Amino acid sequence: MADTLTGKGYAVTASSLAALTAGGSETITLIGITIANVHATDACWVTADVIRSGTNSELAHQVSIPVNDSLDLLQGKVVLNSNDVLKLQAEAGLKLEASLSYLVQT
């Protein structure tokens, strides 16, 4: 089993879209999710969901992030098994950016 520690940036949109998906033969351990409000004048909320076999588990529901501030979403770790999806949604587009840190096991 190969382990790869990695990360990525993600622009959070007003639609609930997949920010990260575990492939069919991999397990992903989310280590950190930091979401920054990069808008100059408006607070913005974020919703984060994990979809497992069609079942929705919310990590956060419309949590407001003040202007020029950030939210560390995880207090522990979250595991995404094969085909599980992390979805992020913002109140409005072009306001939130996410930084994801995770371990991929194949």
C-alpha cells in the first residue's frame, strides 16, 4: 500500500460540488480543511458534506466566515473510502477559497 501526503487548493462556488473524491481503489484521510474568506466587504457562509454511498453527512452547515478571516473546519480526521466525496458550497461564488491537506492510500 502506497501512502502519499498531499494537498490542493479549491475555489468554493455557490453550487455544492465535489472538492475531493476518493478513487475506486484508494482511501483518503483528510487532515486539514481551511476555508478563507477572500472577499473585501462581505461575510460568507460555507457548507461541507461527505457523501458515502449516497448518504449525506454534514461536517458544517452554513457556518459564517467573516471578511478576511478563515475557518479550520476539522477538529480531527475524516476518512473518505472508495468513491466517497467531499462537497463544499459557499453562500456566493468568488468569496471563499479552501486549502485541503490529506493522505492518499492506494
